[in-house]
Amino acid sequence: MHNKHTSAEIYSYIKERILNGIFSKDSLLPTETTLALNFSVSRPTIAKAYNRLQKEGYIEKKKGIGSTVLYESNKIYSFGLLLPGSGESEIFSAINDQLLRVSEKGEFNLLWEGATASSADTRKKHIFTCCELYINKKVDGIFFAPLERTADAVLINQLICKDIQKANIPLVLIDRSIHSYSQKNDFDLVGLNNFEAGYLMAQHLIDSGCENVYFFHLPHSATSVKLRIAGVQKALSDHKIFFCEEQILCANPFDLKIIEQIKITNGKTGVICANDVTAAALMSSLEQLHLVITKDLVICGFDDMKYSSQLKYPLTTYSQPSEDIANVSIELMMRRLKNKNCPPVTVSLSGELIIRNSSIFIKKDTITP
């Protein structure tokens, strides 16, 4: 708003935010002095607007307390869902499903044109169309899980966020940041505590007897993968176990030439995969190379996909708290709607390590001839 506003204009400004639920029932409005400074007007100008709101029953002014909102908004918000990875991973499908379940309770409406796509290229083409649609519909907020596994993902994610920000629509990032984990995050973000998850997975392999650990991930992986690697590196460092760049393999898990680079020390080597999809593919390649899981090496992943327990060697994995991620993202969105200028918050949630056969060495004396 500009300088030299009238009391009527300020009245309308505050009333609109009360009606839309931005200033919710029982919340305290800014003090008259604070608002006067914000609008560059006199305090009596603000007092006149507040007195009118009180007379009409929207607020109650109490000496020593301030101005409390009495009106309870019945506004139903509309949120856009941009989860381009839900066509590829069960994690995003589970988050999507939980958001839909909450919306069905009548707390908000959910538009989910941007919730599914099959391949990275399809997602890339689809995401701009969906974002433009949400902006044109003037949704009240957008949930966005940034794109990954395509060469220009970083640029695309930044452009999407810039468009949403320019439209003045609240944005909550799900699962990952749009920047490197070393950069400041400008948006609310909720996801797995990936550093902790990586640390705990490496600790488990150390407890299983591993002294030689590799990390395997696909090209153009999300920033969350870098945090998992950092957690793995810290755990190994704490146990004085050597770990270097050559032990971080970024490749197609079906590329046998790359996999042959893994130096196997029988009963001492473990491979941590960035996710269960990569781990399942790598298992197949290891079998082609006549390497036996639980004898020559052990392997694990992340995400606890439905098929993980049904593989030839049931996969040790790290389960993501999908429902909690969805619920907290809603809480962050509601917080942002009440105060669009509040500082961005990052919430990192703990998951659960699920230990299965793939990460446990079978002792020679227990192997049946």
C-alpha cells in the first residue's frame, strides 16, 4: 500500500484480511502504533479504522491487551498441487493421497492437475502448464515437490518458484529445496531429515561389519541425495572408515562397467543406494556379475517401496514419514496464509530404518551346502 491512506482504506484493508481468514478468530491485530508506522499515517487514523471494525463486530479492543479478532472466517482455501514425481515414486503418491484425505474433510479444496506424470521429460513439459493454470485460477497456495532427474531441473525449479512468488501466492516445498543444501532456502520446506537417514543407514552397515562402503545414485538426483551422502560420510568419519569421491557412484545401475568398479572385499563391502528403485536395479546387475548379496556384499536403499520386501533379497530401507510430511506441509501453508511475511521454515522429519536380509552378512557356518 502507498502513503497517505485514509482511515476508510485501512479499514477495508484490515476487514478483507479478517474475512479471508488471514487475521483469524482470536488472533491479535498489529498495534495501532505499528500499523501507523507501516502505512505512514497518524495513530488516530488507525484508531478510527479499528473503532469502526469494533462497532461492526469484527474485533474487540481491550486496554492493555490490544485488538482481538472476533470474526470467524468461513473461507475455504483452494490449493494447487505440483507433485511431478508422484508418477514415479510411491512416496509422492502417498503424500498426494494424504493431502486429498485432509481436503475431503472440507478444510480446503485441492487442485491436483500437477500431481502425476510418468517420465522426467513428461514432467518437465507438464509442470509449467500446471503452474500457469494455478496462477490463472488465483489459488490461495501451492504445494511443490521440485523436479529432479533431468539436466535442467535446477533452472526449471527456480523458474517455477519465481513465477509463483511473482504472483504473490504462498508456496510450500515438499521433500527438497530448489538449491544446493549449502544455500539459503527462501521458501517453507518440509521433508525427511536426509542427513540423519544417511547417517543411520551407514551406522547400520558398520554394525553389520562393513569397512568398505559405496553410495550409488542416478544422474541429476535431488538435493536430498546430497544430504544423505553427507550423513553417510559423517557416520563413516566418526568410525574412522575411509570414504572418498571414488566411492560415490553416479550412474545407471544397469551399467555393468561402472558396477565392476566396486572393489569387493567379501563380508566387508556395503552399497547404499539413493532409493529402492536404484537398489532393485543394482541387485539385478550384481547378479549378472555373479556377486552374491549377503555373502560378497550387502545393499540397502531408501523409501520402503511396496515391492522392497518382495525382492529376492528383501531390501533394507529407510521409510519416509509421508503422512506426516503432508500434514506438516498443510500446517506451514496455513501459517503462511496468516502472515505472508513470516520467515521461511524448514521442517526435517525422522523416518524409520527397516532392516531386512539384504544388509546382513550370512556367516559361512550357517550356509547350507
